[in-house]
Amino acid sequence: MKKKLLALLMGTSLVLAACGGGDNAGEEKDTSTTGGETTETASAGDAEKLYSQKCSSCHGQNLEGGVGPGLEQIGASLSATDIEKTIVEGKGAMPSGLLQGEEATAVAEWLAGKK
């Protein structure tokens, strides 16, 4: 009986191991190692993930606002260039430099489409 149970558990483990861990071949991720821990961050091409990682804690997961203003329709009043300038330089209580370069441009263009 113990051998059958052990065989069943081993077989189940093999099946789960073979099926687990989805195929993420189409996704680009940057990884960094800090103090022995590896963290994943979104690439510059994925503005929504960058927003979620860097901006949503103040501006809300759904752009609804919170500590910072809501961004649901920010593209109606600001251009991508103006949004990028705010992201890079900061404004009011918003710190500067949370996103730089291509990341800032990608998020600014994504937000500019929110009208």
C-alpha cells in the first residue's frame, strides 16, 4: 500500500512539474539582484506594468487617484511631452526620477491616450 501511495505521489509530482510555470516567451522582463534577492521589473515597452509598479501607489491602480491626482483623463488636458516632463522632474509632492528615459516616455505616451 505504501509503495502504491508513493508511486502515485511521485507520478503526480512529475505531471505537475511538467505542466507548471507558464510560457512567458513573449514577455520581456528586466531582472536585478539586490542582496541575494532577484526582482522582476517591466521593460520600457510595457507602460501599464511600469505604471503599476511605480505610480499606482499614489495615483491608484485604476488611475482613480489617491494621494496623487486621478489620471483617468489626463491626456485630455496634457500632451505626452508635458506628462513626461512631470514624470521626470516631479511636481508638487511628486518626487522626480521615479521613471527615466524610455520608461518615462512609454508611460507618458500611454497616459496621453487617456482622454
